[in-house]
Amino acid sequence: MIDYQKNIIVLLDANAFVHSSFHAYEEKLDIKGNDQRIIHGLMDTLVSLTFQFERIDEIFMIFDPDDSSLYRRSKYSAYKKNRPLVDPSLYQQRKNAEILFKEKLGIPIVTYPGYEADDIIGSVAQLFKNEHQVIIVSPDKDIAQLVDKNIFLLRKWRNKTEKGFILLDENGVKENFGVFPKQIPDLLALMGDDADNLPGVDKIGKKTAF
């Protein structure tokens, strides 16, 4: 599936794992009593990635900036208006994580004012894909629209007894989401997305959208 004759570029949707770590992990206190569960979750993800591929040539961690919804709200003012304010502890842990991975571990951190992590991932993936193999690590279904012959999506999966990662190419997206990557935007536009406060088309739900 992956052409190891080319450089392997991993784009980690760090912002998604920031939130999943904060809400799914118990507190991980350091010797000063500071909660470090987000750093713990991101480190766990990075270690897990080393078992997924023959090699990784470069890895980038993509974070949301503070004003990440600015561009999207300029297009649709109600975007994410249903979301609660960011927990101050999550905000501080995210900032600590950015500093740690950039300054202590030397991992490039990518962010851009006004744009969400998945917007940035889409742009960076397009820059790299012609000469490299790009692997996006994210649980975000929206990102599946980016998958093509040189861009792959790595997602976590689990059942009652097992858990791990699954690597999706174009056919894998079809098997997992019911449509090919280029059809994802149309599917989501029809369905809407409650998490982002996007209404979709009236009287069309998941089943009808397909």
C-alpha cells in the first residue's frame, strides 16, 4: 500500500489527541502536582506510531491556534457556537505540550492563526504528496476526503477485546465510510454535524445521505 521508495511523512492531528487524552485519561500528575495527561496521551500515540510502519522519515505535529475557528466562522457564524469554553487546564496542558515536543524533542510543530488543525493538515498534505507518501494520523472523519494514491489516513479502532490502528487508502475509506474520499464533503454536507453545529439538509440523516 505504502511506497517506501519515497519519503514517509507523518502528519499527526495533535489537536484531536489533545482532546481525547484530556477527556479519556485520568489525571497524570508530575512531581509538582501538575496534570500532564495530554503530554502522556501524545507520547503514547507517538510511541504507538513506531510500530505501524517500516520507517518514518519526518513527523509533524499539528495544533490548533488560539483563534482556530476564525476562518470558518467568517463563512458560517454559528460554527461551533454550541461548544463550551475550553477548560483552562486543557488549554495550559496543550501549551505545555507544544513547548515540550518542539523544544525538548525537536519535533516540528505546525499551526497557523485563524485556521483549525485539520485545515492546516489539508494544506500541508497537498504540499508534500507529489514527491512523498503522506500519512495523516487522525480520528476526524472529515480528513478522509484528503485520501488519494499518495495520502493515507491512519485511524484508531477498537472492539470489546482489541484495539489498534487501521491504515486507509481510497478503497479503505469506501469500506469504512460507505463513500469514496471525494464524496465525503457531499456526505457530510447532507448529514450535517452536531458536534460542529452544522445543520445539514432538512430531513436528511445518515441513512438518507447515503
